[in-house]
Amino acid sequence: MKKSHLLPTYSPLPVTFTHGDGCLLYDENKQEYLDGLGGIAVCALGHKHPKITQTIQKQAEKLLHTSNLYQIKNSELLAEKLFQLSGMEQVFMANSGAEANECAIKLARLYGHQRQIKAPKILVFETSFHGRTLATLSATASQKVRAGFEPFVQGFIRVPFNNFEAVKHALTENKDIVAIMLEPIQGEGGIHVPSDDYLQSIYQEAQKNNCLLIMDEIQTGMGRTGKFFAYMHANIKPDIVTCAKALGNGIPIGACLASQRALGLMHPGMHGSTFGGNPFATKVALTVLETLVEENLIQRAAELGKLIQNTLKEKLKDNPHVKDIRGKGLMLGIELDKPCRDILLVGLKHRVLFSVTANSVIRLLPPYILTDEEAHIMINRLCQTIDAYYGEK
């Protein structure tokens, strides 16, 4: 193979895709694969969606970029749409989830200084993932992605996920905590769904202690769990919400949404982005949101998720190697009994795409446009993959 000039930050699988259509991807040999990963929760509308394609073509013919030195109508319209769908009053447009989380961390610091706290701290959680910039890496728990990048940004206190007593104890012992930052469902950590009252309890504790509540919805947002944002299952409203991934369906964009106590903290010149909020990315994102609503795809994600999860549980109930099947909506995990990154190669042979997270969890994040027939094909190919991996017929 020809020598690559890419920095070796990835270990790609031995396949190159040339094009996609709906929930299918095709490689250089014209072999078809069912996409159960959606670019890691990005392509919620699948590949080559006609509305997205049309928007990309039309906007590219008109205008790609100006600068935030000038007003950008598409950015304003996207912020208004996000407000309509979430009730979050103000939005900072970024280019990725990590950038959105950086903005959230900055807002928390500003909030702390506003309260006359010299060294404000943010409560974060074990098995969390918030990004790979230095600040978001400092908030992230994974030692695998943190290794070698010390010293980290100070100001983060970590407690176990889905342990409310640990949160209460931390807030009691550390009066400098000004924000609680968490994923409503942990994705990279292994598809960890907290108990039903967990988010509501954390919300109430944040209110009680005058802390900002920051919801990292990079992976869970845009309807993936059956609600526009996953925190909505708990009937709460955070102070800050971050999103990206499916917001652009493949076009890079992120957003940090602010409400309540997080309003009025930023002023002109305090934060910015060269490309954030450009006319092209925001127009595509606006089309994504309109399509999710018009085609009732958020409800579809909820229904499809139940179908897939229930069918997988039935088909794999007697498999001794499957420890658990869990998730919400189209954010699903199949936990196996050993580290299994090499199962990805077996999946390629059975023409089904997924990822492995937390060493032993098969992660599914398929497009919302998956048909029932395609869902059953994906399930069958996954079961065949697991059987083949363990050498079973």
C-alpha cells in the first residue's frame, strides 16, 4: 500500500467507501454495506438525502463564507429554530462538539467569577467523554485518550456516573463547584443509561446549589433518543446544552445553547470562531432540523429503537457471550463478555457497520430513516457477526 502522509491518529478498517444512498454504503468493489453507525451518530438522515443534497447545491452556488464581522441570516434562522425546538434562548455557533463544549466550559468559568469564586470548578463524571481539546480532554474520564497530554486544565472534580449520592457529597464538600457537566446517556463510555430519576435529581440539586447544569448532547441530541434532546425525557431545562454531530448530517457544525443562569455572561470580543455560523453550514443544519420535524423522524427514532432493542434481546437471549443490551431510541449497545475491537472485521465480512466502545460494547447509531426491513437485515447481520466472532454457527 502507498505510504500515507496522514498523521497516524486513527487505525482505519481495510475498506474505502465511494458513495452512499439512504442507509447503505458502497465500497470500491461496489459491495453494499448496511450502515448501523451513521458516521458515529452524524448521518441521522442517511446518505444522499435529497433535501440535504439540494440545500448543499443551492447554498454553494450562492455563498459559502463571509465572517461574523457581518450579520449572517442563516445563522440567525438556525438559532431561532433551535430555540423553537428546545426553549434555549441564545446560541453560539461552532464547528464541532469539542468547540461547543469549550464554549460551555468558558461560560461556567464566567458564571463562577460572576459569583466571586476565584477558582471555579466543574463537576464531571467517570466514563465520560467531552472532546479532545485540552479543556474538554480534562473534563473527559477516559485514560486511554488522556494519556500523554498532561498537565491538564485544572478545575474539574470527578464522581461516578448514575450515583446521585456522590453528586450530593461533592457539592457539599466543594463550595467552588459552579457547574455540573454530563451526558444524559454516556456514549463513548459504553452506552450507559442512568436510572429514570437521575437527571431530575441532578437538576434539582443544581438548582439548590446555584450551579449551572450543562448537558452534553453531542451524541444524544437531534432526536436520537426519541426526544429532540435526551434531557427532555426527564422534563427538565438545563442552563447550557451542547450539540453537533447530527446537526449537520455530515457538514461540520456545532452549537452551544444557553438559557436561564447562563444568559448575559458573554459579551462581544469574549469568544469567537472564524468558521462558526457560516452561511453554508447553518443553512444545511436548518434543513436538517426542518426535515426531522416534517418527516416525524424523532418519533420514528423512538419507535425504531424499541423494535431493534426488543428484537436483539429476543434473538440473543440465549447467547452466553452477550452480557447486556441497552440504550434508548437509536443509541444502542450490545455488551459482550470480552474486549472485542477485532469483531469490526467480522462485521465487514457480514456487511454491517458498527463501532466498538468501552472495549467490549458494540455500539449502534443508525440513521433514523432506516426502514423496518433494513432494521431486521441489520439485526440478522449483527447476530451472524457475533456468532461468527465466537466461532459458532
